[in-house]
Amino acid sequence: MEPRRKLISPILVSLFGATVGGALWHSDAMAQVPPGRLLASQCSQCHGTDGRGPGFAEIAGKNKYGDLRDMAHRRVEGVMDRQARGYTDEQLRLLSEYLATTPESGGGN
């Protein structure tokens, strides 16, 4: 039984190291995701995954914080007013800052 114990111990150490290392790598990768990216994923339903349409205002490369904040605090006039009300002012700021970092298409509004 002694030879088996010698074999199992390095295997367990390796598995433990791989698990801890994987968890640390995953947490490091998650720390690099821009904070507004997840919030902006809701926008993709109408504005596309790249923020360039189709058929709706382009939001890629633009900081829309002022517009979104106004929509969140005015009388409800449409879908965007309702969408904006679902976020705090801080979330709207993070979302807008993320969108401002995305590349514009060069056309659109």
C-alpha cells in the first residue's frame, strides 16, 4: 500500500494546484471586464451587439449618460424611458462610459 500512497499524494497535490490556479486565473480574467459591459448587454436587443443599429440610434463610441439620465427622470414617453428607469444613476454612468469605448462605424446618428 505504500507505493500507492506515494502515487496518490502527488496527484492530489496537482489537482489541488490546478483547481486553485484555475480559480485565480478566472478571477483575474473577470477583474479585467469593463464594469459597464454587462449592463450594456441589455442594449444589444435593439441597438445590436456592436451598438451600431440596426434601425435604431447608434450608441457605439458615444457617451450617452446625459441622455439616459434624462430619460430615467422624465415622464415616460417610450421604451427607452422605461429601460433607463431600470438602472441607478451610477449604473447609467458605467454603461455610458463602456459604450463610449466601443468603436463607431463612422456613419449613423
